[in-house]
Amino acid sequence: MSKDNTGKPTPDRKAKPNRLIHESSPYLQQHARNPVDWYPWGDEALERARRENRMIFLSIGYSSCHWCHVMERESFEDAHTARLLNKHFVNIKVDREERPDVDAVYMEALQMMTGQGGWPLNIWLTPDQVPVFAGTYFPPGDMHGRPGFPSVVTRLAQVWQEQPDRVRKQAQEMHKALASDIYDHLEPARITVEHLQRAFGGYIRNFDEVDGGFSGAPKFPTAMGIGFLLRYGHQPGSEPAHGSGSKAHHMALFSLDKMISGGIYDQVGGGFHRYSTDSEWLVPHFEKMLYDNALLLTVLAEAAQITGRDLYLRTVDETITFLNREMRHPDGAYYSALDADTEGEEGRFYTFTRDELENVLDKDAYTLVCEHYGVTPGGNWEGVSVLHRAVALDDLARRRNADPRRLQQQLDDARSQLLAYRNKRERPGLDDKIITSWNALMLIALCRCSRLLDRDPGDAIRLGTFLAEKTLRDGTLYRIIDRHGKVKQPGFLDDYALLADGFSHLFELTGGMRWLSLSTSLIQSMLDRFHDEQKAAFRYHPADGEQLIAQTRDLFDNAQPGGSTSAITALYRIGLLAGRPEWTRLAVSAMEPLAETAAAHSNAFGYLLQTMHRHLYPGREIVIANGTVRQSAETDNSADPDASGQSAASGQSAASGPSGKSSAAMHIPPDAFLAIWRERYDPNSLVITLPPATHSPDTGYPEPYADKTAKDGLTTAYICESFQCRAPVHTPESFRKELAP
């Protein structure tokens, strides 16, 4: 396959196109010139299957999926295999990122049939879309007792022709199983600390003490679980019993350290690959996904706040730099993924031989890079080297009796040279569709990095503006913006929930009422379209959307937050932020049936466990209203209201403070207060900075904020719990005292 000007794999342009040629999905375009008579998912294909009583062959994948590419080359580009498929089946290709609803239904069927999942997902359906046989990758020929793809195709066609009643009976049983609602088997339970303790125990049992992470190979980043552990290790007001706080932080931070040092992190260009194929984080599957990097950015920012370590700060900076350089749309949104393969080989773009390094770098840099990144003559993977931090910087400095800062600068210079060299290679394919829920995760990450690490909020504001202007049309949120700038596919539960949450973070960061209004509007739409009032639960599909053979709940946090856990999190948090306690109560009602399952299967509920933690250990609502009046730089408590809540004197001379002491007049910005708040990890509090204006109901601010003004023009901080507020303060030192536990 060749490449187009964006670096995407493209089929032979001389081959006759199939119906996918009219699709905008990069994944479907990759298959648009296969000899297989592919249809996109839709009425045309489904009606043909019913009319001609043909089985459906449904193949689901995504553009950066390595084994999807392999199976395409081996089977879907093969003329003989294509003739078999075209003769016997209606063949449908689905991009799972565009249609996660279709993928969810048939992935559940695959897991029921085989006990495992993965992509490509290849599944055969009756003409009325009920699955009868499924698998993932099939080899092109019979081998090692495993049937090849042509044999499977031939056998299924024969069974359908000779025993259709048997196939339909089997399908009926599968349909019944898929239609079962998990909520019929869940018992609500009041959420308690014991649930968190049991969930924590699950992470302890699965923790890899040697290499970090919470499984053997293949090993995934589990950013959401790390986020829970950071919270569990720092309960507001107290540490968990028996030293579990330090243990929780150790597991979280050690896992992050190992990932940053490993090959799963791109040591040259920054950013994280999808997952590690081994337990040491050395050799990844090399695709880079927006959602992985967004989720990891959030926990890296929290780790940086907790520890102050430069390692996490640098990794945040490098990852955002990578995303802005290679995955950002000119208007501020982010593309979906970078492929694992170039020139038909996985990882070719990202790996190096020792000879290459020697040719690119001068002698000193070459020696330093080989020592630090573990480069050997034979390589560490298939004859090449996946760069990893084999020797830590401090150890390297001790070995060389050198200044670590100087060594770091030398390594940075060498990395810049290697990046320039690498960029001359054939680039990995870029999936340039913009997915709402993934960009919402990135919006949350950018807001958190800005708030926790005092980074410029410009990237977050640009992204939020893009999403507000491009994804919403006539009251409907759309999931996809394609390469032509057109919206497609009405959004699913996670699109609504995560974008509402993202806009709420942007409101926290900027105080812009626009963002809170968008957030609350999306929450109301989410409730109208996805909430199942009878079961106090959420459907993944909108009530007025396409009706598939089964409805899914999307309960589990896998590579991304599940739709239901995203909805619960957004509803709970925005209920607090917007002063809508009925939303918070609704979130608790949806959370309680999942509490026992989350405690027993913590690896599948990392995102939900964070919200359970917030529920049990509520934070505070901190509002900082930016003032316009210059005030005394002298620290003096008389500038604050007294214990009775009476207002302090105002309008003092710029040359003297309220106490009459000589002091320099200055405007105290919100950043002076935020710097104090950042000194202590406080993940469950809401921290809202309001712009320098008078806030009242007339300006659109809801009740929790209408009276949170800059008193007498002075920057004013309000510390509240359940919006019951203490007396406002005007100086950073008074703010520090009020924050003390």
C-alpha cells in the first residue's frame, strides 16, 4: 500500500473502488479499493441481507490497528478470498471509533463466544443482524490446527446453506443473552469507605512490584486506576489506615516512573504509545491514541503537584508538545491517532539501529545516548533498538562524575537531532477525524494541567472554543468532525458526558459563564436522551437513535472511561459546580448499583472509583473573584473581614495599608491565591476563578456565584463547603490560614 499526503496507507489507486470510496473515515478509506464488495454500516447493506436472505460478514477495526492492516494485506486484498466473501455474504466494514455502539454490541458477542476480545473484530450475522460466529485475526491459510480465513468463510457459507434453521436457533440464544440487562442483576448498596478499601486491595493484588503496572503482558497504562490510587493515598484530613496511603502513592508513582522510562514512552518525540507487549514496558504496540495521552496527562499533572518532581513536569511538557506538533488541527482540536506501521512494518518509524545513531550524532552524544537509552549492537527488538531509559539520569551522572543538568541538556540536544532525523522517514498514518469524547478528555487534561501546574490556558481555551462552535448543531451533539470539517454521527453517552465535564473544567479555569451554560445544557440533554429513569441508569445509545439488536450500558472503564461512569462523574461534579443538588443525588442513585462490582473489579472501574472517592471525601468549593483595585502588599489580617463577618476598611491610600503601615500598593491577582492552593494536593475541591467584573443574576451567573464578587474591588477568595461559605478573605496569607485542615 502507498501513502497519501497525510501519511495514511492508501490502496492501489488502479483498483476498482467499492462503496467505501464515498466514506470520510480514514479506516474505511483504507479498504475502499479492496476487491471485497464492502458496504458501510447502514440501511442499504442491511436491507440487501434481508432481501436476499444472506448472512452478513461484519468486520470492525480502526485506522491505527496493526492486526487490522495485517489481515487486510493477507485476506481482504486477496482476490480468491474476496470472491468467496462476495459470493456468499453481504460484507460490511465499520470504523469502531465512528460507531462505538455497533462495536460494543458485537464485541460483547465475541467475548461471550470466545472469552476474549480485540480487533479486528470479524463476526458473521444472520440477515437480521444476530451474531452466530466470531473471531479476531484469522491467518490467510490453515496452520497449527487453526483454520485459515478462507476455510472459515467456506464452512460458514456451507452451514448457512445446508442448515439455516440450526443457525437461526443458535442465533436466538445469542440474541437472548445480548438482550439481558446487567442492571437486573445488580443490587444498590450505600457507598462506603469499605468499598474503596476493597478496591484498593484489588490493585495491591494485581500490582507488579518489579516493573509497575497492574497486569502481566500485555500491559496497559491504566491511567484511571492510577488517578484513583493518587486520591486514595491522600484522603482529605487523614491518611488511610496501616500505611495504605503511602502504598497507594507508591504503586501509582512507581508505575508512572516505569512507563516514562520504558519504550511505551516515545523517548525522542514525547507522548505515549498504546500499550506494552511485555511486562517491562519495553516494546509497545506503537500506535499513539489521543485518549491515552489525555488520560495520562491528567495523572502526570497530579503526580507533579504531589511530588514536585521535574520528571513529571517534563513529561507533561513533552507530551503536550508532541500532541500540538503532530496531532493538532490548525483550529485547536486534536486528531484521533497515529498508526503503528510504516512501510508495512510495525514500529519502523520509532526504532533505531546503533549504526544510525552513530551516523546522526557526534561521538560524545552517541556514547551518551547509547548508555542512557540502552542501545546495543544487536538491538533489543527484532534487530533494532526501542529507546528506553536503561540508566537513570542521576546514576548516569554519578558514573560520569557529571552535573545531571548538563547531561540532561546534552540528551535534549541529541533528542532534537534524532527527532529531525526521524522526521525524514516515511511518517505513520494520521487518523485525522476529530472525535468529540476524546477531545473532551483532552480538554479536561489541558484544564487540569493549567490549574495544577500554572500552565498557560490558551490551548484549553482554543480547544473548548472549537468544540463549542463545531460539534453542536440544532440541539444535537455530534461525535465526529471529518477531514472536510463536516459533522457526522449523533453523539453517544460518553460524548455528551465528557464534553459537559470538559466545559465545566473550562468554567473553573476561566470563570466564563459561557462554559457553565454549555455544560449544564449538555447535562440536561444527556438526561433527556440517555437516562433510564426506571432503573436509575444510563443507556449508551440515545433513546431516539438507531435501534440495534441490543442496547448496551457501557459500564466498564477500559482504554477510555465507560459511558455510564462518564455520565455519573459529569452529573455528580457539575451538580456540585452549578449548585444543582438534584443532579448530584441522581448521580449517586446511578452509582450505588455499581458499588459492589467496582469494589470487586477495581481494574475495570478506575474512573468511577474516583467519583466514589469524591462522594465519600467531599472537597470544598473555592471561588476567587479577581479584583480591580490595587491593595496593600503588606500582610495584615485587618484587610480581611473579622470573625463577625463585617467588611474590612477599603479605599486606603496606596502609600499605606489599612493598619497605617507603609507598604507598596499592588493588585493581588488570583494566581497569588492559587499558588498557595497548589501547595497541597486537593483533587476533590472545585476551584473557580472569576474574572474582574461584578457578578449578579443579571449577568447570567447562577446562585452559587452571583454574590461571589470582588468586595470593594479587592481580589476576594471564598472557601465554601456545600456552598456554605466562610467569611471572604483578601490576602494570600489569610487564604492560607483558611485552607488549613
